[in-house]
Amino acid sequence: MWVMTVHSKSNTKIFEFETEDEVLEAYKRIQGYKIITEVIGLDVRDSNSIK
């Protein structure tokens, strides 16, 4: 999952995207100061997932 946080003069909005391509396309269209974050889930209870 990808999250874009957009700051403008009057507010802050957060958008969620499933793919990197989707967030990059939206980045081109959306006005304001933008931060893109990739959200990675890790199940810490599963010791095999930590390498």
C-alpha cells in the first residue's frame, strides 16, 4: 500500500493507493506539497518473516 499526504495552504489530505504506479500518476495531478510513503506490513510474531 502507498500513502500520499498532501499539504496545502488551507488543509492536509491523505490518499491511499494500492500500487506505486497509481500513486505516481496521482502525484502528477495533485497540487500542493506532497509526501509519498510505502506502507510495509511485518508480522513480528512470525520469526521467519525477519531476515
